[in-house]
Amino acid sequence: MRPLQCVNARVVAAISGMLLLGLLATACVFGASPTEETRSITSEATPSNRLSGEPWIPDVVEAVTPSIVQVTVRRADGSGSGTGIVFDGQGTIITNWHVVESASEIEVVLPSGVRLPAKLMREDSDLDLAVLTVDADELVPAEFGDSSDLRVGEDVVSIGHAFGLSGGPSVSRGVVSAVNRTVPDSDGTIFEDLIQTDAAINLGSSGGALINSSGEVIGINVGSLSVGNGANFALDINTVLEGTNRLVALGVREEPGYLGVGGVDVTPYLAFQQALPVSEGFGVRYVDPQSPAAGEFEIDDIIVNIDDTRIRGVTDFTEFLRTHPHGTDIVVTAIRGAGDSAVVMEIPVTLGSPSPDA
């Protein structure tokens, strides 16, 4: 029986050895393949803006922040703020027109905290684009990309001074949700070729930058546009650059005229409350004693026309002055008094300048 046991042991050992070699061979064949396939799939699925060596969010934010400024404005009905982007090293800054519209005073806060007075150089209200200028020659211009190269799904970062908070701009991350969007504004203006993103664009971020992962500005945030559910929009940078270069070539517009009155919108509700003779206009609430208006206008006068231009409120009034330089002779139609005692007056006056040395 012992010889038979030895033979059986050798046979078992041989069979076991062959099975082990087979398993090892199988492991070699099937163990390497999934890893290589996984690498291949992962490589193919890696977005182009995540390639090795490209900067990502912290690096992008650090690189772009020196080119992002806060824009604060003062209007007859209060104050507001937004964001701007440094266009060049000669003090040119771009922002949304609605950020500075009707502003009597504009100020830019640099990343260093330095506050500088700004002038409105030119604007294109159809594009919602405004070009400002400040007296500074050490600004850091932003790097601008090519919005025609954008891909839906590409990662982007929004940078802007959300809610006018101190301490620097806010950052949000998202993707390019769509391109070439057409969206109507609340006033009926139709915006075309917009970039849609789910990156947050909050109040105060208007005029800020939409950045790709290479640190290039590929859009200007438009915080006033929203269709809800996290859909936000930005002007594509190619359109912005064409518009900015065109406006800069026109040069600084001549200083607007100054009448020297501040006021509020006359609304139907206000007119009903105070028995006013008209339901719209510019209600005078302040008269500068050192201005052309001094001695001509009184508190509670309602300006309804300047020359042949209808004045329905603060916006119309400010727009007229912005497009008529100091030294312009005008005739202001105003209503004084209420009820049966209201009288219509035509007041000739020459626009002055808010600058004391002009």
C-alpha cells in the first residue's frame, strides 16, 4: 500500500502544481487588464481644463484678484455697489452699465483698499457695458481669453464683490451651462450671445469676472439677469472687448452739465398722497446754494420737461444732464404747488459744472 500512496502523492502534487500555474497565469492575464482599461477610461474622461500642470481655483483666484475692483456709486435716491475689471494699465476699468447708471459720483476701491474717484468715460447701454477711468498707472490688467473656445460643461469661477461686503471679493465655482443664450431684461432689453453658468452671481457681483481654469476672463457677470433656479449669465468677453475698444477709441466724453438739484421720482402713489398735479416727474428735494439752480428752484418743485425732453423721474433727469455738457442753455418746465394752486413755470438756466475749478 505504501508504494501506491507515494504514487498518488506525486500525482496529486503534479496536478496541484499545474493548477497553481494556471491560476497564476490567469491572474497575470486578468489582473493587469482592468487597471489598464481604468487608466484609459479615466484619461479619456478627464476634462481638458484639468490637465496636469494647469492652475486651479486657489491659483486662479490669487492671479486674478489684483485685477478685480469694487465700484461704489452715489445716486440721488441712495448708494449702491458693484464690481469692475481692470482693462489696462492706464486706469481703464470695465463694468456693467446698470452698476453706474444715473450715478452722480463713482468711486473705485482697489484690492489694496485705496479708494479713487472714477469718471464715466463711455457706455453702451445695449450691451450693459460701461468704461470707467481712474487716475492710476500701476493697475494690474486682467488676462482676457477667447469666449468662442468655451465648451459646455467647462469649469469656471465667478469673482465679484457680492453684497458690497468688505474684505475682498467673493468666489463661487460652477460650469458653463450653455452658450449663446438670449435673455430679456426686466426693462425689455434683449441680451444675446450670453454665457449661462450655475456659478453664483449675487447682488454686487455685477461687472465681475467669469474666469476659466487658466485664469482668463471669459465673461463679465450680469447680476441683474436671472431666470431662476441658479441660472446666471455673463456677457461673452469677445463682445465685451470689441465694445470696450470701440468706446475707448471715442475718448472721454465732455463733462456733463450740472443743474444743482437733487430729488426723487414722483410716482402715482406719491401724487395721490400729496395731491400733486402730475403722476410722474422729478421731485426737487435739495437745491445747491452754489449752483445754477439757486434762486430759481424750490423744494417740492416737480420738473416735468427740459427743453423738449420729457422728465419722468430721476433716470431721465440724470440722463439729460449726462448728455448735455456744462455751458448748455436749457429751459426747464416745472410745476410748483399742489391742487388748485399749482402753477407751471418755464425756467431758463445755463448748466454749470460740479467741479469747483471748471
